[in-house]
Amino acid sequence: MDSNFSVTPRFTVKMLKRALSLYTPSLSETPMAEFLADKCDDLGFDDIRIDDVGNIIAKKGSGSPKILLCGHMDVVPGKIRVRREGDFLYGRGASDAKAPLMAMLFAAASVQNGCGTVVFVGAVDEEGNAAGIKNLVNEKMDIDYAIFGEPSGIKKVTIAYKGRLAITLKINVGDSAHASAPWLSKNAIDEAMIFSKEIKNNLESGQEEKTKGMLLTATMTEISGGSSHNVTPKECTLTLDIRIPVDMNCKNVEQRISILVKDIAARQGVEAIYSILDETESFEAPHNSPIVKAITLGVIDVVNDRPTLIRKTGTGDMNILGNRWNIPVVTYGPGDPHEAHTIDEKVSIEEYLSGIEILKRALAHLKRLHDKKMSRCSGL
């Protein structure tokens, strides 16, 4: 790092404001990648590059452990005037997820040689089809731990995300009729509703004692059928979005769905074919992992309170990377998750600055905890 270059709280806020002024919807992140590459150069990072899908990747420090700090550069559509009002900074991406991304950048910048290696990544397309993370997991990186930057609030650490199974179900009743004589044919939309209700009821049964984070849910999200306002529909297609908790897996849930579809189709006397749109396994970091302990200690250092470890009901990039690389991963970052995607998105400046300090402390704790773990494993 340039000896004349000073990373002050004022500077980090100014850089976040600069980042927010770059409007970067999914697959239009180039200005943000170039901005981050420039900042990484100023802050003394090595091996700065932009990969073939547009992810910015840079390294800082040396030695073990090797940790990935990954945030996303894209935002959902909709511009918001960038401005500061009191403790809040407004702009598209203020919470989701440029504040977590910039907090990671400045925390990574604090790592010195010999104190561990940080690989900083600004990923593309998180709000779209996850092209950035899907490309990243194919790289041969020797990484011990990872943190994904999403707004969790500084007192909450996400250690688990549900898996996701999305299916399309196509119903064909074989014939249609004039709407004035509906008894002459089955109605594909009516049949589709029977399938949806029975699949949902079957998959969600017996969960009365479970918390939301451990519930399997099945939700119909799309339906399409019919060819005319006065003809009963011969075909109907629906989409089911199924969220799978960490004590289940996609394969077992899919087997249940396959049996249900076959049984309902036989009973109703209709043709039903389903296909899988998305299959992402759930992921949970071990609670006693050094990365979970390090983040916890970082929060305690800065806010003098223990964070809550949470299981989220959604599905995130950490599922893809954690399962592929088989390493402990958490998701963490400053910002209110309820501000994400809102029409006047904002982040608390105080929380953003605290987030930088917490991540700095967490990286220092991780070095110590990892070394302790390695010494124990080697019998020293």
C-alpha cells in the first residue's frame, strides 16, 4: 500500500458513495469492476484481474489461512438518487449489497503478509442467474474458509441457507370443450390446482413443531393454461418453488414428488409430466468452525454483544460454493436485509463502519484460531 494512502472512515464512506453512484444492474457491472480494480491497486492488493464473466478477483496478504471474501457488484433494476441524510446513505445497492462488498474490500486491505491470504471477489449476476459464482467455483482455488457479503445486520451471522428445487409440471387432459358445456371434458387448470394442492399438503405435512428456518415449503409461483376465453383448457403448466431445510436433500424430495405426480395422474386420469428447473442443495456451516467463531468474536469486540447465528429461508451463493468446495462458509455484512430491493434503499453509515471493523477483527481472530486448529491436528 502507498505510504501516503490513508484509509480513514471518511475515505471508506466516500468510496461507498462512489460505488453507489455506479448503476450496475445484473450483467452491466463493468464500471464497478473497473472501480474496484483501481481501488485494489491503491490498497496494495496483488494479482488483480477481471475474469471472463466479469468477476473482479484480487489477493492480499500471504500464508495461511486462505479466506475468500465475496460480495456481488450487481443490483436490482431501479435507480435511486445517491445522497446522505444524517446517518444514512441512500442509493441502489446501499444495503444489497455494496455496503457489505465495500466493507469486505477495506477489511481485506488491512491484512499484512504472513497474517493469512485473502482472496477478494466482486461477483457478477448474483441478482440474476448467478453466472459469477458459477464461474468462480470452477476455478482451482485453495481456499480454507469463505464469507459472502450480504446485509445481515452486524449482530446476525447467517450460517445456513435452505436448498431449492424448482419444478415445472405440465398437465394434459386430452381434450377440450365449449365453456358452455364444461362437463364434456376435464379442465386442465382445475386439474393443475389439484396437483399443486396435494403436492404442497403432502410435502409440508408433519412440520408443526419446526421453526421457519427448518420448514420445507412448496409454493406455486407460476401458472399458464388455456387458449381462448370460451374453451376449457386442454393443457396447463405450473411452477412449484420448493425450499428444502438442511436436514433434507433435493434427491429425497424429488423422489416424493415423482411418486405423488404419478399417483395423482393415475387417479385423475390425466397426463402429467414434470421437469426440474433448478436443483440447489442446502448448506450449513459447522457451528464450531473457526470462521463462525472468528465472526462471533469480531462482533463481540466491536459491539460488545454476541451475534445471533441464523438459518435463512432463502437460497444463496454460499450454497453453491460451500457444497462444491466443501469448506465452511458464512454470510455476513452490514445493512438491513429489509432495505434490499426497496424504492429508497439505504444503509446506516455507523453500521457500515462497524462492519468494516468487525470483519478486520474477524480476519485476525481467524488467523489465530486456524493456526491453533492446525497445531492440534498435527499433534504439536
